[in-house]
Amino acid sequence: MRTIIIIIASLFVYANAISQQNAQYSQYLFNQLVINPAYAGAKGMVNVNGIYSSQWSGLDGAPTTVSLSIEGPLYTSMGAGLHVVQDEIGAQTQTSVYGSYAYKVRLSQNWRLSMGLAAGVSYFSINGEKFSSFDENLNDPSIPLTREVASRFDTKAGLFIFSKKFYAGFSVSDLTANVKSPEDLLVTGQVQHFYLTAGYVFKINDNFKFKPGFLIKEDFRAMTNVDLNAYFLFKDRFWLGATVRTGADIFNNPDLDNSLRYRDALVLMADVNITDNFRIGYSYTYSMTALSNFAGHEVLLGYYFAKKPKTKMLTPRFF
């Protein structure tokens, strides 16, 4: 037990030092507000989503994330959203609250461009009791012995262009990263994270549709994280698909340890539109690394508040 906790603590310190720090999602495809504030209001109706994600389930101190978001249109050309997320790894818990605003421009009959901003605050806490519980002689002044709390302001910005079958988005989080250096070790120096995503829906026949896509995440400190997605939709109700997640050495960071250069994983997903308003999804992540014995699980619940009188959505449930 002690060895596992020390490993997790070491991974936590190393991850905050040089790797991507934001929460990891597998089903962002159906709720892109979690990565891009410009997504707010894109569906043309109020959309509520809850996500529970557990990476490397069964490993003590492994990351777990709980996310709740609501977004929808304010007027024809504006959207707004609220996103609350709690991300826990080892002894640290980060709780963040963001408010998003998006303005949509009509480019043509079928195309829209949305520009979004988000602002919020993150609360960091470290439970020192998790360290002292396995080492009573712990005497490192940089490691707290009780629960310590700190906070940090954060902003995001993004663009989202879409039609009924195509979408592409670019966003940046942690815009104020490192504007003010942390006064202690509770809040590590944050770095900006960049997201680039796109996808298209192909109609195979009246019953089947095919949606390939990708997501690239970059912070210029660690490996570039690349998700390649392929999903099938049956009768506009049942989604089945997979994501190949890998690290790409695009910027050839010489400071990154060779053992951490490749973090390949395979994600299998199933999603069902129970009704026209309610959906449930599940994804299973198999890590093709030394952590292959610890699977990842993610559950998504979503609900759409239909317009009255009922009208066709500005964008279907494709993304």
C-alpha cells in the first residue's frame, strides 16, 4: 500500500510539473462545452450533462472526475453555459466553476460561427493526512500534514464553426496561466492548453450514419495528445464507436522522460438516446501501457429541454 501511494504521489508531482493538467474526457463529443466555451448554445436548446469518469479504476489515488454542465441559447445569436468540475488525483482535489458566453454569426444558410469566452475560479485542496497516514515520521516542510486550500482565477476562449453535419473547434484554456506565480506548492504553475477538434457525419443509408473525427490537445510541455474517433449511429438512436488515443512527439520535447512518451489507449463507447430528450452513454478505456490492468470507466447522462412549440433542433444530436 505504501509503495502504491508513493508512486501515485510521484506521478502527481511529475504530472503537474510537465504534463497536461486539465481533466480527461472520453465523451466530450456530445458535450464540447467541457473543452470549448464557444459550444454554448450551439444545439439551439438547453442541454444538461453529467459525467463521471474514473481512470485506472482500482489503482489507489487514480484520477476521478465529476462534471456537471448546462448550456443553451439566450437569443438567436447568443448562448450561455455553466460548467462545474471536480477532479481528484491522489491527495489533491481541484474544484472549478466556469461561466461561458458565446456569440454566433450566421455565415450562410447552413453554417454558423460561434465565438466564446469563459471565466471561473478553481479551488485546490491537498489532504496531508493521506501522506501522514502511512509515514508518521514525514518531516518535509513542503508537504502539508493537514488539509490546505488555495484558489486561482482562470479564463478560456474558443471558436466553433458548424453545420448540420460538420463541426470544427479551437479553444484555449488557462489563458491567465502563470500571470501570477503561486506563493506556495499547493497550486503548481499552470500552463495554457490548446484544443483542436473536427468531425463530419456521413449518411450511409436511412438507418446508418458514420462520424469520424479527431481531437488534438497540446500544452507544449508534454506529448501532444491525439484522439482519433470513429462512431456509427443506428436509426438516429444508438451510437457505437471507438477512439484510439495516443501521444505524438510533434514538438520533440527533450525534457520528457522516455518512459512517458507514449500513453496509448483504446476507448470503446456506447450511447443510447432513450427518448428524444434523454440520453445515456458509457465508455470503457483500455490502457496499452504498464497500467493495462487498470481500466477506465466513464458514464454520461444528458437531457435536452425541447422548445415549445416543438421545433427541429438547429443542430441534430450528432455532436
